[in-house]
Amino acid sequence: MISVPVSLFLAYAVAVKVYKKTAPNGKITVYLGSRDFGDHGDYVDTIDGVVVVDEEYLKGRRVFGQIVTTFRYGREEDEIMGLHFSRQLYLALEQVYPPAPSKQQTINETSNSEPQPLNKLQDKLLRKLGSAAHPFTFQLPKNAPPSVTLQPGPEDQGPPLGVEYEVKMFVADNELEKPQRRNSVAMAIRKLQYTLPSPSARQPSSIVSKGFMLSPGKLNLEVTLDRELYFHGDKISAHVTVSNYSKKNVRSVKVSIVQHTEVTLVNGHYSKTVASLESKEGCPITPGASFSKVYQLLPLAASNKDRRGIALDGMLKEADTNLASSTLTPTSDAIGIVISYVARVRLYLGAIGGDLTADVPFKLCTLDPGHGKTVAESGEENKNKESGQPAESTGANTTSTTNVTTAGRRLKKQMTREMSTDLIFEDFARRRQESEDLE
């Protein structure tokens, strides 16, 4: 008798979360498996989903889908006399149902071409929702700006400033027709910028000095970070070295993380402190003395709630977010919001002596979700290699392992079939029209 570990039963009993939103008249519904789509550098995640349409309601009309990005650089309450502080870009527009004739013709003419394969979630949704469900896929351009939201203050009203994305489905006779609110669905999504850990061991640093008019000598300050690339949730370590060859006393040391925001369309520049600490340890640093210490700071969005103007990685009402990631490839013609970070160290010398400040730039990024899995797998493989454990045993152990593996595969297939209906839908409530649409 073969005993199958209990963990096999638990490993595949996982529900899949699906985001759902319905038009006000209830005739069209959009399903998405994720609301975050990443830019991995060499490719961008596709936006895959399913739309359910009441075919009797269409009456010869069509269902169109589009990806819209809105760049808002001013408050809505200040828009007067036809002046608008926002721009909209339509990054994709496609006929979802019935399929566009041009696409069908291209597929039929090319014998080697095949329809774009569906992902696992789309396949499950199509089997669960029936013949009224139709898949769709959109591809974001690589030069599209990442989602950035400037956090509004407690008293601010209207949509927040920043770059936002949304998937929109609507019913119309042609693609140029203006969508009507009652038969259209718009679901907010985010475009994030993912980064892999860099093998570079470069440690950014900055050295500054200050002289004084009426006294000899200089005050030297050196700041060095342990690395250049950080991910959200990492502590930033700054090694501070002070050499006082002047006649002044250093009274305190302040270390802070400063977020720089540049709004390209209006050429606006803003700076916000997202983490800081002030220390008098080792102070006063008297003339001729030296001081060295490592300070650690942890910049988090949770520590800056309700602070107006803090840039975030897009802001969805139903989910938490991080501080805005650094813009990795800023260009002169960039569209959107450019984000950068510096570690700032300030030495305070008093009212007469003034202060001495050093800035060290670094990058704060979002870790690629697929990297953690790769690291875990490679770590396990390296561990087996170092311990000298063979990949396969001999004799009776080989037979037992093979039997358990075979039973596990059968169980996995069975659980996969049963999981075809194991979906959790998160419905975005919207007020629907009580009266039927007569069109």
C-alpha cells in the first residue's frame, strides 16, 4: 500500500482571486485575475481577462475594449472656463466581441498562425461562465509611464494627481462612438516597474567640506551607502564620517530620505522627506575630533499616511501600496512623473555656523515577483548539491519515491479538475439602473 503525504492534499487546495465589475445596467461584466501589471524591462505583462455580455441586449452592436491612461497634473476643483488639468492617452483599442474580421482573416490566411493561447485563469472562467463569456488580451507599450499617485491630503477632494490606468469595456455601434455610462465598465489597474537584484557591488558616496571666513580649517563630511539599489521594505544604511578640522562645534546630525518628484508636463519639482532621524550621539563634535557611525532608515508608505504630496506606486482603494519606485530610465521627453531618491545627511553647527549637507542618490524599486521563487528553488538545489544528496536514490527507495510521485501527479490532476470552479470573485459594487435599457 502506498501512503501519500497529507501535504499533497493541502498544496493544491488554493482558491484563485478574481476581480469582477459590472456595468450599471448589468448587461456587461469584466473579470480580471490581477490589477497589477509589471514592466520587467525586456517585456511588459499582458492584460488578460474575460468579458460577459448579454447577447440579446447587443442587437447588432459590438463590444469594444480599450486601455486608457489619465495624467492629472492639477486639481479638478480648479478647472474653470473650460480649462482642464488632465490629459488622456488611449494606449489600446480593440473590438472584443464579435472578434474583429481583420483578425480572423489574418489567422485563416496564415496556415502556421494560431489564435493567441488563453492563460489558465481565462480557461477556467470561460468554462465556468459559459458561452456568454469572451476572452480579451491587451498589450501595453514599453514606453508607457508607470502608475504614480500623489497622495492627497485629508481635506482634498476629487481624483488625486498622478498617472492612472484603467481597462474599459463598452457597447457601441462603432469604435468612434462615445461610450455611455450605463453600458460601460471601467476598472482601475496599475502598471508597476519591476527590477531584479543587481550583481554590482558599487557603493555610492559623497564627500563635501565647508570652510569659514573668519576662522581657519574646514569641516569634512563623507556619506557612503552599503549599496545603490534597494527594494521596498529594505533598511537603508548610511555610513557617516565627520572630520572636524575647523574651530566650530557640530551640535547634531540629521539623516533623512528625500523623495524628489518631477511632473514633466508642467516642469514642476517637489521634494518630500519620507523618513528621518536626528541624533546628538557623539555631539558636540569638537575641533580636531572625528566621528563615525552607521545610521539606518526604513522609508515606508505606511509611515507617511495622510501626508499630502507623497508619491506612491499607484493607489487602489482596495489594496495597500508602496512609495513610488525610482524611474530607472528617465529621458528628456518622458511623459508622466519622474521619481528619484537621495539619502541626505545634515550637520548642524548652530545659528552662526550654519550647516553642512551631503546628498547621496540611490534607487528604490519593486522586486520582480518571479525572482523570489527562482531564488528559493536555486537555494534548495544548491543545498542539495552542497550536502551531497543525490537527486535519485537506488533500490527500494527509488521504487517508493516513484510510486509516491505518480500518485501525487494523479492527485494533482484530479485536484486541478476540481479547482476549475474554485474561484473567489471580488465584486466592485456599483449602483445599477433599475429600469431596463431600451436601446
